[in-house]
Amino acid sequence: MSRLALAVAALMLCACSSGWAQTNGSKKELVQKVLAAAQPGIETMAQQLAEEPAGRLMQRASVVLGQRPAGEKRDATAREIQADLKKYVDEAVPIVRDRAIKLSPTTIGTMLEEKFSEDELKQLVGILESPVNRRFQAMSGDMQRALGEKLIAETRAAIEPKVQALERSIANRLGVATPPAAAAPKASGPARK
């Protein structure tokens, strides 16, 4: 009798662990689907991280270039710096993007497996893969652009004087000449009519 009980217990243990493996395997598959749907966002985040140092360096270079007299040498230097920045971005973005994609299963994937049930992951996959969500995501750039243009147009009159005052304040603190108002950089957006 004890051998029979032991055999039944072993079969039950195998069945339970098999069921756990199937559930766990299914959960892993669902996490992979979520990661696949999230990949464009992961790539964008990685690109922004890789480009951020180039943006800071460009800002610093612009300050120094702005203090030099206008001319061919300054323009040539600016073009060379732009080429250096482009080379950096062209080399750095793929490295950071590829590494982010490789790290996502062990970071985001692990968190999803720990914090979401299989049913919740199924619901999440359903949302992410829905045609409505895909259309919404495809429109996100256009929606952000439309909001940005409208926001700039409606806040320009209030913000430009503040930017000019800030420029004057910084110029005074640095002991440099204040740039003329007409030469002040404008926020990108629709042209005034």
C-alpha cells in the first residue's frame, strides 16, 4: 500500500509540476508578447538616452561658438561639430538600442512575471495587440505634433518675454552683451501670421 501511495504522490507531483511548467511557460510567452509590443517604446527610450550627451555637448558648443565672431571659420567649426555629433549618434544609438532590447526580458520581463497574473498578462496582450491601440500608437506622433504646435502658438506671447528676460539676466551675470531681441532664438512651431 505504501508503494502505491508513493506512486500516486509521485504522479500527482509530476502532474502539478507539469501544470506549473505549462502555466509558467504560458506566462513567459505572454511576457514575450508584451515585450514585443513594448519594443518601439524601449527603442525610443534607448535612443533618447544615447542622444542626451550629444544634446548637452551641442548646447555647450553653441555657447562657445556664439562668442566667436561670425565668419567662415565659425561656420566651418559648427559644421565639423555637427558631423562629429552625427557620427557619435550613428554609432551610439544602435549600441544602446540593441542592449536595451537584450536587457528588457531580464528587467521588464521579470517585473511583469512577478507582478502580473497570467490572466492579467492575457488582458494586457489583448489591449496592446488590439487594432484600436495600434491605431492610437500610430497617431501618437501626429497628436504630439498637433498639441505642440497649438501649445507654442498659444503660449508664445507669454513665454517669449520670459525667455528674453532670462537671456538678459544670464548675459548680465556672465558680463557679456545681450543678444538683440530679433536675433533671439524662436521656439519651433507654426509661423506667425
